[in-house]
Amino acid sequence: MIDVDVEVNGRRVRARVEPRLTLADFIRDRAHLTGTHLGCEHGVCGSCTVLLDGEAVRSCLLFAVQAEGSRVTTVEALAGDGALHPLQQAFHRHHALQCGYCTPGFLMALAELWERRNEVADEELIAAVDGQLCRCTGYAGILAAARDAFGTLEP
Amino acid sequence: MKPAPFAYRRPESVDEALAALAEGGDEARVLAGGQSLVPMLAFRLARPALLVDVNRLPLDRIEALASGEVRIGAVVRQRAAERAGIAPLGEALRWVAHPPIRNRGTVVGSVCHADPAAELSALALALDGVLEVRSAAGAREVRVSDLLVGPLMTSLRPGELAVALRLRTRPGWRWRVREVSRRQGDFALAGVVAGLPPDGGVCRVAVFGAAGRPYLVDGPAEELPALAAAMAEPASDVHADAGYRRHLVEVLMRRALAS
């Protein structure tokens, strides 16, 4: 067992864990933030995408012990002050979710780009969503929401 | 799907890592980006007793060497390599998986994983790649052509750690990567890395996804597509049969050389 100390959404989370505990399970079961979803648990679906020190990563492909001393941001942080994040508002406007299971992953893959939103090219938005699997909504609404939020939507 | 239990070490120095790997012997595995290894652990296709996490080692630099080679440290992320302004690397990396995978995955780790359909293994082969390898017993260099033995098989020995990969980018050459996969970011059904010399003479290509390991073909542009297809030993599986993969090699090669 190893002690880990990770900052999750600005809160320090300390736990004693087995090395094999994934960061995804740490977030859900130890930090009690269940917005991060597990679909495939082998890096294919992207539902568990979170930011690690600002970069989008698959939290099922990292062990919690590897995040020692790092800053993790999950979907719960997007609407931190109660109002929906502009990305979430755009998803709402464009019906970019149906069952919603994959949505946290899509949002976090796009959230990686948010800091430099004025210079994000349309190809980057496509690349950000093409690694995320959605099986019910379809990508048209999701891409429209992303383009709207980032201002690359055709008028 | 959860990995089986393992012991975990996170060394801060290369010597410390080598000591841990020596201790673990053939029950130890190096954990770099983990984007291939962790799924194998999750499926329990790999059950190492010890993981040596090299992510905190000071091996995260890309350097241009006086020899004309580029040296890529063991924990340089694919995303960093993509942005380093080295044309053939940027060209190959845009085909590799997806941004969140490339944020963690390493260039050296992908080559050492030896997936026969990996773009980076083929690129390393085409660019005369040399792997710098260390172990508690000493240091050696392994050419990528000797490294890749078969599917997921390399000539690295237990206790060894690849610390860097050197590539010769051949100034003036143009490099093209072409592949066909079922979905963007999937492993390719077949693909080619094609190098075109400034004088339009002998081209160099590496083919991936069409045999148990990537292979090289050198020759004039007009002869290469047929030659490369003839050398293919593709597998048939649920995604594509051998004949289709062989056909792809010829077509992709023609397109790469014409572009």
C-alpha cells in the first residue's frame, strides 16, 4: 500500500492505496466524484477523460500513485460556481447529449483547449472529439456544440 | 477489468531505476506512458510482479546532436515530439491514437512496445533509429532494425531500460506517412512511411501493419509499390484479409510517393 496525495478540483485528497488502483477509481471511490465515467477501462472509449496538470488524459490508463503531487480536474469543476460552463451550455443548446454517459469525457477533452480558446483551429476540435466514443447522440450535435463554444461555428 | 496486483517503484534517477529492474529480473516491466501496457494489465495479458515507473526520470528532452541526429529521451511525450518542429515526427504522430493518448504516450515506449502496426516503429526504422539501452551491467546501443523481432517482441533483455532513441532525419528529404484504418486513431490495417530524397533518386520506405514487424524497402519510386507489396506477409483477421492488406501497401505507397 502506498500513500498518495493528489489535488482534485482544488481539494487535497489523501489516501492509502494499492498501486494497481487506477486514477479513475481513485477519483470515483476515494475522492467521491462520480462524474468521471468508466466505459471500457482500457483506454478506448474516453469516458474517463480528466485533466492532469491541465492536460487531457485517460484516467483509466494511469495509476493513482502516478498522480502523486499532481493537479487533477474533473467534470465537476467545470460548473464550479453553480453556473454551467460555456462548454456545458453549448452542449445543452445543441442537444449534444442524449444518455449522457460519454459527456464528461467529451467535455474534459474539449476543456483542455479552453484556456487558449481564441486560437483553437477547427481541426483541433475534430481531433479532440474523435478520440471519444459516443454511441447514441451522434457526433453532429457534439461537434456543433464545440464549434459554437469555441467560436468556429459557421454562421 | 482491473490489473492484477504488482509492486511499484518510482525511481528518481536512472541508476535507481536500473537497480530496481535488475532486482525484478524478468518479472519486472518498465512503466513509461502506459498507454499500451496498462490496457494489457487490465486484460491481464501482462502480469508483471513489479512495475518500475520511469516517468520522473530526467529523460524528457529532445536534442539535436552534432552528428545530425535527433535524440529523444525515454519519457518525451508523443505530444511534445509532435510540437518539436521535426517534420517526419510531426507527420507520423498525427496518425497516432488521439490527443489524450499522445499527452501520456512516449515515443520511445511506442517503439519498445513493438506493435507491428505502430507508425513510430516504422518511422524509427526508416530514420535509421538507434536505441540507447542501459542496465545495471552497462550500456549498449541497439539498432531499431535489430530491436524489432516480431509482434510485441524485441531484443531487449530483462533488466534493460531504453533511455533514448536517436533518429537520422536526412536533411532535405521529404517524409510522407499514409495509412488506412477503420477509424481515425485506430491501429492501421496497413501503412507506409515514405522518404523522398531531394535529388529524386533512391527513396526509402518503411511499411507497417503488413507483417510481424515493420520492414524497409529502398529503391526508385516507380519500383517501390510493387516491391513493397511483394514483401508483405500480412495477417488475415476480422478487420481485413491478407490480400486486402497487401493491396493497401501498394496503393498507399503509390500515393505517398506521388504526393
